[in-house]
Amino acid sequence: MGIEIEVEANGRKYNPASNCAVVICLDGCEPEYLDVAISEGLMPNLKRIRSEGTDALAHSVIPSFTNPNNMSIATGRPPAVHGICGNFLFDPETGEEVMMNDVRFLRAPTLFSKYYEGGSRVAVVTAKDKLRALLGDGLKFDENRAICFSSEKADQATKGKNGIQNASEWLGRPVPEVYSADLSEFVLAAGVKILKEWSPNVMYLSTTDYIQHKFAPNQQGAKDFYAMADAYIGELDALGAALVVTADHGMKPKHDVNGEPSVIYVQDLLDDWLGIKKARVILPITDPYVVHHGALGSFATAYLPSEVDANEITSKLSNIDGILLVVNKSEAVKRFDLPPDRIGDIVIISTENMTLGTSIDRHDLAALKEPLRSHGGLTEQEVP
Ligand SMILES: [Zn+2]
């Protein structure tokens, strides 16, 4: 039973949730993962849904990172509107780097909160806890009409703060390792149980890209993951949900023929050209969970000293092999709909098989067990 009122969020109108609408964000799902898994017969449900429904590719927002895109899915708008343009924010006034996963950085209401206000029952389950607060902004848990928790902290969920008491016990699954496929499987299993037992009108399920950072589409670890996901997609479909399967960004190999990470250390270059620590390079992919990517992605922004001509640095960087695009702030804001107060003086994007680092001594590459795969730029913008 749906709530028959139209919802308006951030200047757009949305249909009433007449049967349960379920959106699955498969983190880091480069379209090739689905193509390979389907062609090998590992995703029969998605194959059928694709042929019966609508199948298209879309562009994620830039930077093609997790939080900006989850928030664009959640708000229906680009980072210029919702404000979340990475995991990190540099405050030039204080010289501090601040995590952007706090709700105070969010500048627009989510569709989830708008559906909730309209009387709908809303469920949000994420793999990593870093997204939970942002996605759950505006939900209230005192009327049994909202559920919002992460698998990472499922055992700490409470009725008052998450709408559910100890989600790990409720689901009958232990809290998975943070670096695991299980962390994502927990999300999908929880989605099926919520749909069966709790009848949400709107549900958002967001996995983690640990597997995609680790395995290419033709590797067994990836195939196992998509076969697993397909079984849950089939269950959700069989329960009558209106399903959307999409991704926050793609994923590309970022290593040389020897399996060593391909990196341009931008802070080292700028130190060389302008003097030590005169410029400040920010990698918005950096977060507390860096084991699978070493904080290396395809997107960087840099704050330059005021006396420096940004256009000169832009053209110098543009000439480096492996750099796809360098633009100044105003161009980046215009082209990618970014919030001008949360990016540096220039934006740098690397090519398909290259990443951008700060200084060579600031990246712990020893933690990388597999050849690097990562995202953040234009070559990882295409999503299902
Ligand atoms: Zn992601």
C-alpha cells in the first residue's frame, strides 16, 4: 500500500511510491562487471530484468567518488546543490583537512527525507557507516516509519537512532569485516528481509566497492560477487519491488605491466615548481578506509599561493603524460557543478590507467595487496 502523494525535492517532483521502490547502488560497478557476469550466465535475474525493463548507461557526477554520487542519487542534484564533493574538505582559513561525512556539510534534503515527511515508510541500508548519517539526514525514528543503519555497525543499531535494534541479531548474521564482500551481502540480505517484513515504500541499498577495487570483471572474486548480488536482486524482484540497479562510479585498472601502481605525485611536482608546501594538494578519495586503494584516485584539487598564476600551473600540468584534464576553479565549477567554496584553485583529472597522489612518502602502498584499481575521474564516470 503506497502513499498517494507526489513528493518535491530540490526543485523536482517525484511520483508517489505506489509500490515499494528499491534503489540498489552497487558501489564501483563499472558496466563491464555486469556485462561479463551476464554473459557468463551468473546474473540470470538481472539479465531478465534488463530485457523486460529499461537498460541504459548514465554519467555519475565528478569527482566519481562514493559520497558525492550517493548524495546525488539521494538528492537528485549535483554537488553544487548538495555540497558533498568528496570525503575531505580543506579549509584554507584554518589549514585543516576536515572529513565531509557529517550532516552539517549537506546543503540539500534527500528524497528519502521528503518521502518520509510525506508519510512514506523509508529504509536505508549502507555497507560503510561513513554514508549512513548523510543518507539518513531528516529521517526520524520515533514512529516506526524509518530504518537507517550500516552493516559495518549493524550490532550497534538502536530503535531510537536507527529504527531497528541490533540489526545483526535481527538478520541472524554477524557483523562482517569492513574489507569484505560480506559487508555488501549483508546490505542486500537486510534489504530482502526489510521488504518482506516491514513493507517500506522507498528503500535504498548501498554496497561497498572493496571487491571492485580488488578484482577486474573477468576475475573470479568479481564473478562470485555479482552472482551473489543477482540472487538478492531476484528475491527483491519476486517480492514485487520496482527495482533500480545503478552505481556511484566505475572502476579502472591503475597499474603498470608489473602490477605496480601508476601514480603522478602532484604535491611533489608543485613543491618542485613553487617551493615546499606553497601549494596544497587535496585528494578527496582519502578516507579512513584506504587499504584497498592507498588513497589514490583519478581526481585531485590543489590550492595555490595567491601570487601564482593558476593558468600557468594548469598548462604545465596539462603537458604531463597521464594527466587528462586540468582546469581552473571557475571552469571546474561550471563543467562539473561543484560547490566553489569546497574545491581548490585547480582541478586535475588523470587518464584511464593513471592515478594522482600527493607526495610519494604520504602513500602507504605496501598495504595494497593487488594491482591498483581505482576511480574518481572522467574515465570512471559511466555507470549502469
Ligand atoms: Zn564508491
